[in-house]
Amino acid sequence: MKIRWAKQEELTGKIEGFSKMFQSQSQLLIENVNTQYRVLRINDGLFFPVTINDTEWDNSFVCSPYSAYAEYTKEEVKWTIKNVVLRVFLLFVIKSISGWLKRGQLNKNVHVNNFLLSTNPFPEWNGKEIPEITAFLKSEYPNHAIVFRSLNEYQHGDLLKIFETNRFDTIGSRQVYIFDLTKGDWLKHRNNKHDNKLIKKVGLKFIEHNDMEAHLPEALKLYRKLYLEKYSELNPQFTLKYFQESYASGIINFQGYTDDHGFLKAFSGQFTLDNTVTSPLVGYDTSAPRKEGLYIHAAQLAILSKFKLGLLLNLSSGAPEFKRMRGGVPSIEYSALYINHLSKKKRLRWSVLKFISNKIGVPLIKKYKL
């Protein structure tokens, strides 16, 4: 088996479309993502998008471990931890080690299977090529950590064990919600019945993907209003070019709801790979009255797509109570990390981060059902 970098003409499907987009500078597509993009060819039918970084401290967490584990964690603690004493303690710990982590070159890494989305679905893969992939990337980037993001216990339990067998560390990052039930079982949840009645009562017009092109500028505004203004600028700062190109290539399936005047009120952009549906692009009019249930409109678009396609839905993190009450199963998400070839100082940083994430962060996530 020979692992090598793929050529554009060899690619097919989602990987081909995604790679065409990222032949241009990454910041033209995602403003806060400055990265080198390549594709790893494993065998005739298996390709992994790869991002390579060195510092880029202002990058989104989708390719910056420093942003993910230091800056974004700091913001999540502020939002979610209501216990004042615990919140102050955690912020103190994070602030104390942030500079130390940066000096350890935490962002000098190679991310494998990185679609630069908050949740990167994995192809159907048994992991047997992990030793060869590791050896190849060590030879190409001997001073970089090797990272596989978005591995959750529910879907990737066996794969996580294989990574550990091959001397990878696993570092907890967050809790995601998996929808892996039939539509009949989904409808047994009282909240879903309520949601259906609400959507019918509000009476917005459903817009299919084929009719969403004219609404993409509105969709981008709704996304930015929710993810960047309400939550964090460390979320991917997608541009209109990204929305338009991912729509045209079919990489993202856009759906939405408009009001009587034709204005977009809520939307979902779904990315599907093999047996997994994700919804990395979501937005709704956050200024609208809560009784309109616009978040419900947006979230249900992804859930209904899951039933239509007959696949599993990873609805990412956030809104934990909402997702639990509608049939979502919580699952801790990990990154698999290979650092054995790095210097002792770099390994020490990652080891401390692993301890904090797995021994403090993950138990808190489970305790507070985040």
C-alpha cells in the first residue's frame, strides 16, 4: 500500500468539489481560516482532506487546537457554567496555561479528514491504514502533531480503540448529539409532536435546495448573526463565496423557510458523507419573537433530511436540553493525536492538555449535560 498526496484529477464526489473550492486561498472562503490544504490518497477509493498549520493563532477552532482548547473553551465556560466559584476557577486555569500552550507550538499540526467544519463526518473506514498514514505524515511533516478531529464514542468507538493501539492519544473536546432512531420512534417524543404543530401554526414557506440560491446572502447573514454575533467569532467565518460555491457544487444541501414577504427566516445547510448527515450551517432570525420557534424550524430541517436519506444524523454540540428532549443521544467527541515523534517540551504541553480535558473537562460536560 502506498500513501501519497492525491492529484485533483483523481478525486471524485464531495472530495473533488471541496478540493476545487480550496484551490483558492482559504481566507476567501472562511475569513478566519488561514491554512494549507491538500488531499491524502490512501487507496483507490479513500481520500482524506488534510490541513497543515504552523502558528495562525487567530484561526477558527476547525484547524487551531489552541483556539479550540484555550480560547473557545474560555468562552464556553462563560456561557454554560452557572456556578460562580467553579467558573472563576476554570477561567483562572485556562488563562494560566494559555500562554504556556502557545509557547509549545500547539498550532503546529496536520489535521486529517478536515473539512474545516465544526463537525467532520468520517467515511466508512476500519482504520487499518493508520500506521501507514502516520508514517507518511511523520516523514512529510516531522515537527507537526498529527490530529484526527470529530471522533465520537457512539459512532467511532472501535476506531478510537484502533487509534490508541497505534499509540495515539485521545483528547476529549465536547459532547455531540446523535440522532439514530426511526421516524416512528422520533414522533413518540412529545416535544417533536409539539414542534410539528408549531411549525404548521407559524405557517412559513418551506424552500427546497433548488430554490435557495437567491436566498444565500440572507442565509449567510442569519448564520453570522447566530454563530458569530451571539456565540463566538472563533466559529468559522464563512463568506458568501463559500456559500455560493458549496451550493453550486452540491457539497452543502441548503433548505429554509421564508415568510409571506419572501424573506428567509431560518435555514439549514447539511453536509453528508457516507452514512452520516451533519448540519454545519444553521441560522435563523434571532431578533424574532421566541414563540415563532425559528430555531425549531432550522433544527428540524436536518432531522427530516436524516429520515429522508435513511442515515444517521450528528447534530453537533449546543442546545443540549433541546436535543435530548427530541431523541438526541449524547456522545463525547474526541480528537486522536499522534505526538510521539515530537520534542519532550511539545509532548508535555499536549499531555497536560489531555489531562485537563479528559479528567476535568469531560466529567464537567457529563455532569452539567452540556
